[in-house]
Amino acid sequence: MDLTSFEPTRTLPGLLLDRANREPDAVALRYWRDGVMQTITWRTYRDRVQDLALGLVAQGVRHGDRVAVMSSARPEWVFAALAVQSVGGVVIGVYPTNSPAEIEQLLVHSEAVAFIGETPTELSKVAKVATHTPKLRLVVGIDATPPELPEVIRGTPWEALCDEGTQYADDSADPLSELVAGGSLDDAAVLFYTSGSTGAPKGVTHSHRSLQHAVQTFVGLYPQLLRHEHDAVGFLPLAHVAPALVSVFAPLLSRLVVTYCRIGDYEDVLRSVRPTAVLWPPRFYEKIAGELIAQTEVWPRLRRYAYGAAMWVGRRVAERRWSHRRPSVPLRIAYAAALRWVFLPLRATVGMDRIRVAYTASAAMPESVIAIWQIWGLDLRENYGLTETAGCPIAHFNHPFPRPGSIGREFPDPRFQVKVADDGEMLLRAPLLFDGYWRNPAETEAAYQDGWFRTGDLIERIPRGDIRLIGRKKDVIITRGGKTINPQPIETRLKESSLINEAIVVGDARKYLTVLFEPSTTAAARSAEVLAERLRAEVARVNADLARVEQLKDFRVLPRSLEVERGERTANGKIKRNAVVSSFATLIDDMYGANDDAAIANHVRSRPN
């Protein structure tokens, strides 16, 4: 792959055929089941896809049809995606946590003709709504037989469908190649549904071409993936664009080998695989860093002393890197010793000692989390991507140990361009951009401005040309005094505290800002008085660096965790601000008092009796 002028020539199933023909016995992927690692070669991968694809054809699935897959990260998800695409169809990822109502909405909107579910839980959910999905005619169970369904919908186990495909293949010497030959690079390949954090979910359509350009940027993060085998662990839901890109599509164009496992097993699998390539959302780096810090606190005194000395050295090396200054020879020698004898053994306890460079995306990363990993010798970098880009058009490409706080620069291909609109919004042009929102031309048109994609993110250029995110255009607070405030940077600063799991700043149409806290598990175990005192100190810490209009005047601790089922979080964990404000309106009102002007606004907006 030429990273700066790559142009796809084959569909994604075509790439699978090429790999299976070129290196049939090489390892394509692995999976962890009941504590045992299993291996699948490229030949087996192709054969599994062929059987399933022909089984789908036997059941009437045709070019352009949509097929939904609701499963944890496992090889069958991958086989299903490539099988559907081999037929010329479009695969749709469904989160295992989706409710029956959400599944119904997705199936109806996409007009899916088939549904593949993993366990009785997923299959029972679709059975509840099957009568309201007029296009659905096939339900497939991976680990279970589907329950009773309407007469017009056939339910079948995965193996039975594959057996049908085996029988169907008898009439042709190479049936999969014949199927794949009917596809086009510009056919729709995947529908990724947006999280719905700013409104109703939209089906983001990516073609075989745009997905391969997205892989182009991922390989640009790890150019060594083209030369040497690298290991990754796949445990995040493949319905989300980033895990699907990394775990399903990137291996077709690189030497990345993914080991799939259930999310409950990922800690054991990390220690077993010791991955070399990582792209996770911030919360996993934060969670693991917290666990490692807790380990150091119970070490014997001599080892704690060694760790303290190593941290002293690590901080100074990090500061020099961020200032683009080369550490002195004695400091480099001391850091090499700290890395070998302290930091790498610490990282090895969670299986992260072989990683040399790692990336994060999908949400704002607290700068302190990036800093601690960099001090520990992990070159952790923040990049930028959206469902509409699939890949990362902006990242710290070939920029080791960047100062926390920026997302890097444009991918080094002249077709990838960024400009800043008059209002600060980032606009993009790139070959990885989606083909439109599924059957929603109005939303698609609104997403572009003179041929540039409107990201909805507000940015600024900082010294040396890097880009810094400063907020969301659609996620701003306008106070009663007319001040427009981006809450995300404030929330990110607050979440640097180990006491705080989530911070939701509120204040729209109010006189000033306040904040709701979802405490961490550790913090929640403290007494209410002690927790309140500690949180008050955290608010004061953040307020010290804020302009007066941005400062938080009060806070409240949420009486329960935010929930997907109540609409307060999206399926991939993002906060839905409006839903949180609605759920805890009484708690919020208590921070403003009876004289708050919002009471008048609420009265004006309310319907007369």
C-alpha cells in the first residue's frame, strides 16, 4: 500500500480472496474461547465466508440487501460481514446492549431483510419486534436456535445456514469468486448507525472504496503493519466504526492479526497476547492506568522508592520531549534504566509491555492520562475520527510523544484537507468520507458546505501546525447573559480526578454554570460529607483556570449511574446531555433556586392547561 497515493482496486471480499490465494496457511485471526486460544487461517476464513454467503443466497439475500449483525466481537461477526458483502449486500452492526425498541427502529429504517444474533438474549429481542419489521424474512442464531417468529420469517441456526451454502456450492468450482465478481468498489458495504448523542441515529453509509481509504489512514498510524505481523486484541463492539475498521477491515490490507474475545475476558487475553498495536477509547487507558497506579501503592517500600525515582526521571524526559528538547545523556541513561526495570515490568502485569505506540479516539482524553502513559514509555497519541470518516484523517502521524492537548495534523496525502470555517468549525475533504446518510438526502446535503464536510467540531491551529479541539458546535451552552460556552473542555479537566467518572456541565438559559457528578466506584464508597468536600476542592481546582463566565458555581452528585436504558447514554457510552438534564431537572433546579430566570422560560414554553 502506498500511504500517500493509495487507490483501491478490489472490493473487501476481493481482498479476502487475494489473501487466501496468496498465503492460505498463514494466520488470519485468532479467538479466545474458554481460556484456550484458537487460530484461523486465510483458507479457513475464505471457506467460512463462502459457506455463509451461499447460504444467504439460498435464502434469497441479493445484491443491495441489508443484513443486521448483533453480536460480541468474535470471528462469526467478521465472517458475516464479508459474506454479506460478497453477495453485494450491506452489513449493519447492532450493539448487543440495544433495546428491542432500538433494534426495531434500526431494522425498519434500514429495511433489513435478515438478522444474525449471537445468543438467546439477542434473538429474543428481535423476536419481540419481528411483527413490526415488514422487510425482515430471515433470523439466524449463532449460538442458539431463534425462538418462535412470525410465519413469514424463517429462523435457522448458523450451522444449518452454512450447510445450505455447502450444498449450494456443489454446482460451481469457485462460487465465491463468481459472487464477488458482481460487486463494485462504490457499492455500499456497511451502515454504521450514529450514536444519537445529538439526535435520532442516522445510518452512515460507507462503500468498499471509502473503507479502504479509512484503512489507509490506520496503516498510516502503524506503517510497520505492512512489513511485519502485529497483534491486536478485539473485544470492543464491532457495531462501532473504530473497532470494525481496526479488527475487521484493516487486516485485509495489512499484517495485523486480531485475537477476538468477550469483553469480560479482555484482561486475561491482553496478558496472553501482549498486543503490539492498540487503538482504544480513552476510558480503557484511564481504567488500566488507575489499576497500575493502585498496584504501585501496595508495593514494598524499597520498590516504591524505585518507582518514585523512575517517575522523577520520566517526568523530566516527558517535559523535554514536549518542549522539543533532547534529554541529556545522563537523563537518557537514567530513563532507559527506569523503563527496563520499573515501567515495562509494571506494564507487563497487564500485557502492555510490547506496545511501543498507541492511539486513542472517539472522546476527549484527559491530558493527565496521556501524560502518565508517556512517562511510562508508551507513545500514546490522540487522533481524530468520526463515524462519517471511519478512519482518522487527523492524527499525530510520525510525531512521537506529542504534547497532550492536540489531535495532530492532516493525513499526509494531498487529498486529505482541513480548513477552518469563519465560526471555527472544522471542514474536511478526504477520500475516506462517507457516501451519505442512508435514505436521508436532506441530512446528507446539510452535512456539506461547498463540497466540504462539516464536522461539527470547533478547532484552532496551534504552534507547529497541530490542531486542537476546543468544543462541539452543536454541544454548546448559551447562558442567560448570552455567553456561549463549550462545556467539554471543562468536563475533561474535571474528569482528570480519580473521584469523577462523569461530569455534566449545565447552564443553558441559566445565569451561570453548574455541574452534575457521577462519582467513580472508589469515590462512591466514601461518606457523603467527605465526598462533597473532595469534589468541592476539584471544582475549585478547575475554576482557578477558567474565565469568570465559565466558572462552576455549584455541583450535585447524581443519585445513580447514568444508563443506556433511560436514554442518558448512547450505546457506545457517550453522554446525551439533553436527556441527563431532563432526568435530573429537579436536582439541577435546586442549584439555581426559585429566582432563576429559567423558571420563566419553562413557564413560557409550557402548554396552557
